[in-house]
Amino acid sequence: MDDIARDTGLSAMTVSRALRESQSVSAATREKVLEATQRLGYHVDFIARQLRAKHAFQLGVVVSFRGYVGHYYFGQIVQGMQQVLAGTHYHISLFDLESEDFNDPLKCVNLCHQRRVGGLVIVGPGQKERFPKILADLAMPLIVVGSSLGRQAISYVAVDNISGARAMTEHLLDLGHRRIGFIQGWREGRDSAQREQAFRKTLAAHKVPVMEQWIGPGEYETRKAHHLAMEWLSRPAPPTAIFAANDLMAYGVIDAARSLGLRVPEDLSVAGFDDLGSSADFVPALTTVAQPMASLGTVAARYLLDVLQTNGPAAVLHQKLPTQLQVRSSTAPPGKSAVAGASKPKRRTSRRA
Amino acid sequence: MDDIARDTGLSAMTVSRALRESQSVSAATREKVLEATQRLGYHVDFIARQLRAKHAFQLGVVVSFRGYVGHYYFGQIVQGMQQVLAGTHYHISLFDLESEDFNDPLKCVNLCHQRRVGGLVIVGPGQKERFPKILADLAMPLIVVGSSLGRQAISYVAVDNISGARAMTEHLLDLGHRRIGFIQGWREGRDSAQREQAFRKTLAAHKVPVMEQWIGPGEYETRKAHHLAMEWLSRPAPPTAIFAANDLMAYGVIDAARSLGLRVPEDLSVAGFDDLGSSADFVPALTTVAQPMASLGTVAARYLLDVLQTNGPAAVLHQKLPTQLQVRSSTAPPGKSAVAGASKPKRRTSRRA
DNA sequence: GCCAGACTTGTTATCGATAACATTCATGCT
DNA sequence: AGCATGAATGTTATCGATAACAAGTCTGGC
């Protein structure tokens, strides 16, 4: 600030230049300025810089606080973003979908302009329908994370549910399973539907019949999946494998199997989707499809930064990140005994962790 | 902006006033201004307002992205903060403990001044040692969330581990348990130590001997607790109840009991600490100590807002929030059979959810 | 009829950094 | 010598909102 200028006998302008540009300031002057800056403990005021630059060096993350911030994924995504932003001047600002009323495009625009947010990351399910219209009003780089939006002119980065579910289904088929159940997630979200479709198509491609009685809703909830699995497994001739649309439901299935005296994976193979942090430590360790959540954040942040730097017309990014099949201890070839039903008691063995 | 002023034939000042103050502007004028504001799609520029007000209407959340953002609690705390901030103009900005180098007090001050952060919320373990010094340099309201700092002149809000662990221990004693194990969390953190101390003291107060062989380290990890419980439970005369310092470890204990053919809670009572979202849905539903994580955020945000509004010298807040005992299905009076050991197979019953 | 006091609106200066333009000074060329 | 060139620095204006102060208007009371 002016103190530095006075201290060094220079003008504020020169100080400003010395602190930013490498050209057009003599080495001796820069030296002096830097020294004084250190000594007086000066630091640029971002707000003022932002006002002049019409730019706040901020990326907004729009998220449902009520429904999603407590979620495991949210932190992962933010962490991925931060990795990209660490080297830059950019920061992350959180916007609450509920309290800000992002349903109203006008308010949304207001807020972003008010805060001079450089770009927006929309996180979480259920946003896809309303954001197209908002974007039209919003001359702002924007990317939706976690939902694939189809062919719309909005950028998104999502996880490739289809290849992930296909890989898992093939894994179960390769093990020899032919009687496979599938537990669905939310009906509203596209993710679960894609996983289910991939499951069905992969079975069909391998000429394995799809058993409609073993496809049912679990809403991504442990408890609902538990109930469903109890039903399936306590009837005669139950499935030999169950593929749940997320890990939490897989936990529920495993628990149901146990309370019926079935061993996992000997009597029933169970597969999930997500690879939650706890899934590797679960007993038995869960076979699942790992979602690259941090990478979602990384890609989103990098995209916005790119767009902001080129400041040309924003290229639309439609990216699906590959999943990774994590084969652990909850899946195995089907045992002969399982066909007989669930009532027969078995000897219990300790499981590999 | 000026457009509004021109449109309404008023001065920018009057427009500014009409949009903020309820006094000192005539109703007719305000009407006109608001109408024009709507029509022209105007919105105040926060950056400019901030520059003038020397104040950014932001609370910084300092958190270890690497270690804590993915954690379940983080979202809860942020959610709690947002509840308080929803009615205000304040927003949440995230600062990464790692990439910002908050170890260096100078850099920390710089950053906060640069961003004009109004107050700081420090989240996560392990901050207590270094922040005192930083605070001295930092003329900024600050509160540490989740760690009790003892008698230092830094505000904190934390969970009352001691009363929580005492309540749980008394619950187990009330049920009739006398052979109770305890699984510790991280050695470094104070939380686990406090829970353990409360456990020991409560036993002592009830003249129940503390069994050192049934107190062991679990590091808050499911798997480690699983191993430890396997060891304890496969020996003769095992404990009839195990109190784990967090829920994840309780899951591990329940799993260990099951793989040894023990029923929970009939043969072994298991208690946790945290009340994770999944714990109520776990089968059996977990008896645990609920931590008011969202309240931590709420209290922290409210404290900072208070301090910022009074702008007098900040009163130091040392608050411990009460926990709540959640009695569910994983604890019960000790069965007679448990004393005999773990090898005898039992009939399996379905459990209450 | 005139003025105190309340009410409403306008003017100027400011927050701090910096873009755009102006100025100074030294060097090298004809 | 005289002037063009360019490097280094200084001046002014600006981003947009608003605090502080100024001024104008209206009311009622003497």
C-alpha cells in the first residue's frame, strides 16, 4: 500500500508493479520493494484487486447442504478441487442450494454476480432439469458434477455407471453365477437406472435370463436392502449373487444373509457400487465398483480454470470417468449348497479380511 | 448502480439507501427504486460493498483437506454453520490447512486479511498446539471446533466426551454388566483419552474392577477393533459387553462376535460413540452416544457472528456440548450363557431393527 | 410570516489496487 | 549536437458502493 511507497520513496504504482510484473521494473527497485513489503508485513488486498479486476478468484460450489454436504462424496469432490486450486489464487466458496433459492434463475445470477464467482460447480443429484434454463441467463462457466446430462449444452463430468456395472456383472458371470439379483437405488436419479440397464444388457449379452423377481428397490438404504434380501433369501432357490447399486445396500444384504445363516461369499456373493472408505475394511471386504470421486472434483476445477483462462467461448465438456472394479472377499464362485436353500445350518469359519 | 439512478431520476446514493435502509427514504421513492431494480435486473456488487465496508461477510473454515474434508463430521459441521448463516449475508469459504501453510502465522494472517475473512473456524484434530501463537498475531475472531483446548484464551466448542462416556458406562452397568471391555481410538487425540478416563472412573465409582486386559487400541478403525474383539472373545470367560470409542469400531466388534457365533445383544452387548448416520439402520441398531456435530457448527457460527456484531473485545467461549445416549438394540442385560464361552452354537433369531 | 426541527435527497470523498496515459531520463544513432 | 527509442517511474482515473457531510423541502408553532 501507500506505506510501502512512502517507505521506499516510490509511487504506489511502482510498488504494485514490482509485486506483480517481472518486466518494466528495475531489479534494484523490486529488491527494495520486496524488502519493505516483508519488513512492514504488507499483503495485497484481494477485495480491492477483485474490484478493479472484476474478478474474484473464486469458484462456487453449489450443493444441497441439507441433503448432500454430510455425504461422503461431497468431501471427496471438494478435496479433488482443492488439489487443482492449491497452486492458484483461487478459492472455494460454498453456496447452499436450499437457503439461496437456486430455483429462481434470477436470484442465482444475482448471487453469483454479487460474489463475482468465476465459475460454478453444481454438485449432487436432481439438478439436471432446472439448470439448463439458468445457464442461458448466466454468462458464467459452469459444470455439473456427478450427473450425466445427456446431450445438453452444459458441461458435466460424471462417473461411467454403465461400464462399471457391466464390469461387475461380468465379474459375477465369470465366477459362474447365473442367478443374480439387483437392488436399485433412488428411482429419481439416473445413476441407478444406468447401472440397472447395464446389468440387464450384460446378462442378455451373455444369454443369461434376467430374473425380474430379483430386481427390486432399495433406495440406496441399508435397511431397505436388508429387508429385500431377507425376502429373496428366505424363499426356496434364492439367488447365488446379489449386486447392490451402492455399498450401503450391500452391507444390508450381507447382514441379511448372515442372519439367515448364510456365509458370504461361500453361500452368497455380494457386490456393491461406490467403494466407500469403509468398504475395504468391512468384514468380509466388499467387492465393489470404485468411483473416482476426487477425480470428479479435479476435472471440474481444471475445466473451470481452463475456461476462465482462455476467456473465449467455453467449450462444452462431457466427460465420463472410468470406474474401477475392486474384487475383494465378498464374491466367489457359487457353492453347490446354496441351491438347496437357506435353512440348513453351516459350520461357521473365520473370514479373510 | 447508476443505471437505476438515471432511470428513476434519482442519485446513486438514494438508490443505495433505498435498497438497504428502511428509514430516511420515502415510500414512493423506494417503490420506484425497487421496481427499476427488478426491471433492469440489478444486483449489488458485494465486492465493492466489501471494499467500502472493509469487511467481506465471510467466515473461513480452516480444515485439513487431506485428512478431514472427506470425514463424515466435516459436512455436519458445515451444515450446522450454514443454518445460522442462512439468514445473513455471510458465506463460508474453505481454507486448506495443507496448501495454505497455516503453520506460518504470517502467511495465515496474510491470507485472512487478503480475503477479508471476518472470522475463522478451525476444524479438526491436532490444531490445538500451534494456534495459540497464531491468534496473538491475528486480530480476528476465531473458534476451534471439536477440540477442547483446556484453559487457553482461545474459544472452542467441543463435545463433552466425559459425560457421554459416563452415561454409556452407567447404562452398561445398569443393565448388569460387570465384565466390560473398552476399545480406544487414536492415541494422539484427546477425545479417546477422555472417553477412556470417564469409563474408568465410572467403573471405579461403582466399585467395578477395571479389566486391563480388556482395554486395548483400535485407532478408530473397524478392522483393528475386529481383530481385538476376536482375541478377547475367543478366550475363555470373555467380557459381556464392549464399549468402543467410536461407532466404526463397534461395527467391527459386532462382526467379530458374529463370526464366533455370538449373538448381539443376547451374548454380547456392544456400544459405540458418535451415532453415525448409518448406526440407527445398522442391524442390530447400535446403542451409542450421539455427538451433536451440527450443533458444533451452529454454535461456532453464532459465536463468530456475535463477536463480529458487538465488535468489542471478543469474549472467550469455552463450551462443551452435551451428548445424548441413544439406547438401541445392540445392548441388553448379560445372558447366562455368555459366561460359558464362545464356542457353543446358538439358535439364531431375527433381530429388531 | 418566519424559523426550528424532522425528513428526504444530493455531493464529495473514500476503500485499495491498477489500467491507461504521461513523464522522465539515458542511450545510441545519424 | 539533436533526436528517436525505450526503459523506468509517476499521475490520473476507475472499479461500485457508501460514509460523511451538505442542502433542500415540508411541517407546525409562536
